[in-house]
Amino acid sequence: MKTPAWSRLASYTWGVLLWNVLVALFGAYVRATGSGAGCGAHWPTCNGEVIPRAPQVETLIEFTHRATSGLAFLSVLFLFLWVWRAFPKGHPARLGAGLSLFFMITESLVGASLVLFGWVADNVSPERAVVQMVHLANTYFLLAALALTAWWASGGGPLRLRGQGAVGLALFLGLLALLFLGMSGAVTALGDLLFPVGSTLEALERSLTPGEHFLVRLRVLHPLIAVSVGLYVVFAGFLVAHLRPSPLAQGLARGLAYLYGVQLLAGLVNVWLKAPVWMQILHLLLAYAVWLLFVFLATSALERGAKRVELGEGGEAVHRGTGGATWRDYLALTKPRVISLLLFTALFGALIAAKGWPGLGVFLAVALGGYMMAGAANAINMVVDRDIDARMKRTAKRPTVTQRVSSRDALLFAFALAVLGFAVLWWGANLLAATLALMGLIWYVLVYTLYLKRRTWHNIVIGGAAGAFPPLVGWAAVTGELSLFAWYLFALIFFWTPVHFWALALMIQDDYRAVGVPMLPVVLGERVTVMQIALYAVLTALISLMPLLLGELGLLYLLLSLALNALLILKSLALYRRPERRTAVSLYKYSMLYLALLFVAMAVDRVL
């Protein structure tokens, strides 16, 4: 049985969802204004009275919140009864309404506990922080349950949770990440209320001061968590929209990306303005909107009958795989040869930052976590590009092409690597290093693979920035910050990448032409390509000398870099004069040695 989209029940359900969002926002206003103790330690009465007489402002605010919450409870109870009467047994709307009522009851109990145990006003106990996080999580669950009920009451189909593979995992991790972000935001907001600061710098200094209250010290983590979660949520949204293509899913993914950008901007403004009440409410409203958009994206992707790209139309064998994969096949998914140079720059980025040995723990975290994150990006790339890989000689033996590994298993493997890699970098180094590694993965998959690669010859110029993140990861793992020198390492690899990759593109341009990938030699020809290579070689050489002007490196690096750059420019000019495969191969191989030796020179010079 399906209900018309704008039936009275559907309209009522959407209205109940909106009302509960407003009630939750008003609850945040109660907390932000310190009015939680407006009715004393009494519940459900207010200062021992059903209706307070001559109330103070705080009492009026708290009593109004209780009244609106009571109306919300009744609206959900009525929704539950209406849905169970309107829909037959087994209809998903019944499940949604039942969950809504359950979480409304727990919402009331958590709110009551805050009052009865005195976890309001100026209370700074750890128990209050924990319950505040539980309260936020329960609100998220309540809104999600109401959203699902509205979806199903409007005619949405039931969900299929089994057999969703990486899509199910990506969505589950996204929901967990947003939940974790919301809980960290609840703690941060509590810290802003109880321990206000005069400036952003003061907040940072107090957060890093040993002996400060835990609410103060945890506050500094929220912005980094917000960036990390935002990166993942946007990535998961676009990947899910690619694997479950529909106008609705694609629209929700785009809306999620735009909305999260606005949310991050609002967070910055909130910090800059020192968290005024109105800004806290707006920030929380955007958080609810992001959560609900992601819930709707998950619902549209998991709905029964949704198209599943990783299985193909009709479930072709190339998508399903034949089984029998070995550990070598999964290792091949990570592209070890490609990762080797990325990992080298990450590890030497750590050595350069530390001016010597960074410590075994940090070194291993960068090595293992960095490999996992890069390997995850490469595995996803193989799934997305399996159609063109099958028609190119260089890539025809990849596991996703030979059917040794199915797309489903490859994606699950990639997500497992990404999660483990992020955890290793956070635990073994710091959250900034883990976030930067995640940024590199997302840039490679979303910007390069999914958006630019098949659209424009600028693909490697812009998308190649993904390969410039590893030294930032190594640097941040050691220092916990990014200095100007760290960004110089990023710029060096950014401008080096076209020299390296376009030399490869010249070697295999026939393959790219055959599959319609618009690499520079295919679109503009060999002459333009070799001119661009020579230009980027000169730019790379100039950038490699910038640390000398900053006083970061000395004579040893000067001599070695001059020699390395001279040979890079000579080989680029040789390719310009004779654009042949032999000269392209020579430049391609030397470009890798050039970058490795340049990083070695920097590391040695910094030690000496």
C-alpha cells in the first residue's frame, strides 16, 4: 500500500518532523542561556507548581521548553496511533512511527535526568557532559526516525539492508561520523557556556594548557573533527550517488556538499564571534539539516529496486568477479609501485620536519597509515575506472578487470583500509595528519577520478594535487601543524606532477586515445605537451630553490638541487627537441629519481 505524497497523514508527519526540529533548537536555547535550572530540581512540575506564578525570565524559558516538548510528545504519540491505523501490518511506516515514539520517550527521560540530577546551569561534572552527548545522539535518532516515517508515509519504498556491500558500509560510517561530530559539538557548546573565552587565541592556549578542565581541552578538537567528518560525508555522498545513480541521490549528494560547506563557514563565524547564542542555534540548525539530508540520501540509495552500478545492468561478470582472489590480488588493488613514491615523500616529510629521526611510533604510523589511505584511494579508482582499464594494455591485468576481485569486495576492502589508515594516523600521530591523509584520498577519488579525468586535459594539473598531500601528512604527524615550509613541499610536488605524468601520457597516448580519456597529448598533441612539460620543469626548478630564500636549507641542498634541476631541465629540453618514446621514457624515469633525491637532500641538509 502506498500513500499519495501529499495525503493528510504524510503532511502531518512532515509537520511533526519540523515541530521536533524547532523544539530541539529551543532546547539548545535553554542550555545556551543557562536557563536549564529555571524550574529548579522539579520535574515534571516547575518549582513545585504545575503552572509557575510570577516566573522569572529563566523560569519562563524553561517552562516554555517543557510545554513545547510536551506538545511534541503528544504529536508523536498521535502520529504513532494514526500510522498504525492507516497502514497494514508489515508496512515500513509502522516501524518508523514505533521508533519515533520510542526515541521520544527516551528523549523525555534524558531531559528529565538533566533536571533531577542537577546537570544544568553551572554544573561542570563529567556526568553532565556525557548526558549532554547522549541527549544530542537521542535527538538525532528521533529526527531520523521521524524522517523515515515521513518518507514512507509519502509513498517511499522499504529499504534493503542486506547485500549492499561498500554502499551500506559507507552510509553506516557516515551516520556514525555525523553522530560523533554532533556529540563533540555538544561538548564544545557546553564548554563555551561554562568556560567562555575572550579570543580565539586564548581558547587555543587554554585548550593546550595541562591541568585545564576537560571541557576546555576537548574544545580544540571539534574544528578538526568537523573538517574530517565533512570531508568523509561529502566523499561518501558523491560515491553513493555514483554507485546508486538517480536524480534524487545525485541532487541530495550535491545539496549535502553545499550545505556542509555552509555549516563549516558558520562554525568559523561562531568561533570568530565567540559563540553568541543566535549563532549557536543557527549552527545547530545546519547540523540537523546535514544529518537529515544524509539520512534521506541513505534512504534513497538503500531503497529496494535502486540501481546498483557495481553489479552492472544484468549483473555482468566483470562487475561481480569470479572469486578465488589471493592476497596478491588485494595487494595489487593498492598499486604498490605507485604508492612507493608517495610513501617516500610522506616519510621524508616527517624526517624533514623533525630535522632528524621523528621517533619510531610516528614513523610507523605515517608508513602504515599512509599506505592504507593511499591504497584505499587506488582501490576505489580501480572500481570506477574498470571499464577503461579493460581496454588499456597497461591496466588490462588489474584484479577488477581480470575478475579476480569483484567491485563489491574491492570497495569493501578500500573502505576497511581507509578506516584503519585514519585510525592509525590519529592514534599514532594526531588528528591533523589523519585529516590531511583523508583529504588526499578524497581529492584523488572525487576531484580527479570521478570529476576531472574524463572531462578535461587539466585533469592531472588539478587532480594531481592529491599526490602532494603525503609530505603534509608526514610534517603534521611530527609537528601537529603546517608551516610555510610544509606548504612549499606541497607546491613542489604539485608543479612536478605534470612533468612526471605527461611524460607517461606521451608513452601511452594511444591507449588514452582509444578509451576517450582527454589527456593532454590526445587533446592538444605532442608539441603542446612537450612545451608544457618544459614550462613545468622550469617552474619546478624555481620552486625547489624557495626554501633557500626562507633560510630553511643550506649549501649542501643548494649544490644538490642545482645538479638535479639542471638534469631535469636538460631532459625536458631533449624531449622538446625530439618528442620520441625513448626521450619520454628517460624523462619519466628520471622525474621519479629527481623527486626522491630532492627530498633526501632536504632531509640530510636539515640534519647537518
